[in-house]
Amino acid sequence: MSGAARRPSPPLLPLERLHHAAAADGLENLGEDLWIEVIQKMDEVYNDLLQYEVALEEKNTALEESQQFVLSVLASMSDILVVCDREGRIQEVNRSLLEFTGRQAADLLGHKFTELFADDGSREAAENMFARHSGQSLHDCELNLTAADGGGVPVSLNCTPRTNHSGAQMGMVITGRPVGELRRAYQALHEAHEDLKRTQQQLLHSEKMASLGRLVAGVAHELNNPISFVLGNVHALNRYAQRLETYLVAMHAQAPKAELDRLRQELRIDRMLEDLPSLIEGTVEGAERTRDIVDNLKRFSAVDRDQVQVFDLGQVVERAVHWVAKAAADKLKVTTDLPEGVEVVGSPGQMQQVMMNLVQNASDATAGLSQPTLEIAGCLLGDRVEVCFRDNGPGIAAEHLPHIFEPFYTTKAVGKGTGLGLAISYGLVERHGGSLTASNHPDGGARFCLTLPLASSSANK
């Protein structure tokens, strides 16, 4: 009995009462140990019942929380939602549908979902949709739903089958959104896309202008040479014209032959006649060089994103190197090793901007070095061409390398860079069907490599 007395709960019946009950049933001869075993079994059953009750309460609580979560999600949906059984009767709706229709849930539950539609055509289409696509999903079906004001509003509906735990179909879940709202959202998205395109083009043009600004010194020097050459030739031609005029005046005055011979020798008419062709040729050459420089400037600064043509990539690289090297404060030594006659398809102006950005970056990275150098090497890789730019600068820090092509990301001092050159170059190369990568060369310095499809491969596609 001492072991039973120490049992905390539930309290045992007094042993005397059990003996009295047993005597009444003719079981008074059962031993005390057997009764103790019976009482222990009753205690275990009671404890099991308590545990089952606690587990049931926990599951009920979890079920209520899950139900509350589902209800909160349905209430927060902006799209309308209708849950139907297999016969098309409404079993559940969300708040958005009630607000849209202006009706109460009690007025809708148990009714056919086709009663939500505003006209016979929509109701017939909904019935056909439910009958024909039973067990299948249906997307973007536009029908007229009856709104709170009684009018029909076009709504884009999506239907999804609803199944139980064994996979048997239990009905349909119908969601939708007013088409007007979708159209407004699409219009807003379209306007945002157009704004983004305009902004991108403005950034591209701004970076072009910044590149042109950096090239002013080099272009001025480039223009100064042929213009000075032409100017000097024009002065010489002017002097020659005066001499010829003096000699011709004497001839028209019918001066004696001796006088004409003296003037011919004194004015160096014969030497002047020999020099005239080279003067004229040099003047024409200087004028043509000036014209070519201006044409190149116009081609580079023009907004030619839609201009597609076949062009020589080597000439674009040489022109970019020539212009940037002229403007560099420190004389950048550039060596090029490119295959001849490499033709690609696209915009030569845009590709020249890419090349100039890469050369300019090399020039900035090697500024201050006693012997700044840039090696440009190209090779053919099947139907593509690869051009790599390697400088002898300090290279790109590991923490900067993953972000080098991000817009507005720059390691230059304030006022020295916009952070757009490489980002725009990356986009332009991609637009031409190529790729642009950055890395550090094993022997030191930064290395930028771009690949482009050859014109022959583009023509075959």
C-alpha cells in the first residue's frame, strides 16, 4: 500500500471501499496485490487520456492558427478569389470579391458561381469553361463580372483545379483582376520602360560627351597640324602669285627679252613652277586630313545606335588609340597586334567609344609611371574575334573586380571619372552580340578582353 500512497495523481479510491465493492460483487477473495495492479492500470489509462487531451488541444490550436493564417492571406489579396465545389457552387470568397460585387458572403455561399457574371454571354462562357476545362488550369479568360454599381466590368480570370489529399478533384479555385487595372499597370510599366530607355540613351550620350571632352586636346593637336600645313602652303602660294603677277605685267607690257629674262631669273619663276604641284598637292592633303578628322568626330558623337553596317575593327582600334594617345598627359606607349581585315557588324561609332574607353582606362591606370605601356592583341576564335587590352599599371583590386562593370562604380578620385564608361561599354558590346571581361594578368596589370562575332558568321545566321 505504501507504493500506492505515494502516487501523486489521480487520487486512488480508498481500499476499504474497493473491498466493500468487491464483496458486493462476490469478489472479496481477490488478493490485495491484484487490486493494486488494477489500480495502477487505471492510473495509466487516466494519464494516457490526459496526454491525448493535451495533444488534441495543441492540434486544435495549430489548426485554428493555420485557419487564421489562411483567412488573413485571403483577406489581404487584392485579386478577387472564389472557391467552388465540383458542381460550381461557391464555397469560399475573399474580401476583394465582396468589395467588388458589393454583396455579403452569406448571399453568395452555396450559389452557382455563374451568378456573379453580368451578362448571358459571360455566364455561358463561364459554364463552358467550368465544364470543358474540369481538372485543367485556365489562364487569362476575360469575362464581365457584375460590379457593386450593377454594371459589368471585364475581369481577367485564372482557374486552377482544387484536389484533396488523395488527388481527387474537389472543385476549382478562380482568381481574377479587373482588366482596366491590368491595363493601367501595363501602361505604367510601359512608361517606366520608355523612361529607362531614354535615361539609358541620355547616359550613353553624356558619356560620349565626356569622352569627347577628354579628347579635345588631342583633336586640337590633330587639327592643328594639317591646318598649319595648309596655312603655310597658302602663304607660299600667295607669294608665288605676286611674283607671277609681276612677271605677267612685264610680258603684257612687251618688255624686252633681256628684261624678261632678268625678271624670270630674279623672281625664280622656273623654280616656282616646279614647286607649285607639291604645294597644291600638300594643301589638298592637309584639307582632306582635316575633313577626315571632322568626319570621325561627327561619326563618334552621332547617336547611331540603330545604324548597322560592316566595318573594319582594326581601323576602329587604331583610330581610338591615336586619339587617346594624343590627349594623354603622359606619353602612353601602345603596341598593337591585330589580324588584318577583321570585319564585324554593328555601329562603328559605338564600338569606337568602347575602344576609347578601354584605352583611356589604361592611360589613367598607368598615369605617373615612368614608362606607361598598353598592349593590344587580337586573335580569331572560330567565328569570333577576341581583342585584349593589357596595361602595366597596378591592376584591379580584388574587392573592386566583381563591381567593375556596375554603373556609377569608380575607383577614381572625385571629378576624375563618372563610373559609366565601363558600364556603358559592357552594354554596347553585349548589344553587338559579344562579351567584355576584366581580370588581372598573371604578370601584372589589368586585362580587358572583348569578343565579337565576325561579319561572316552574322551573315550566315
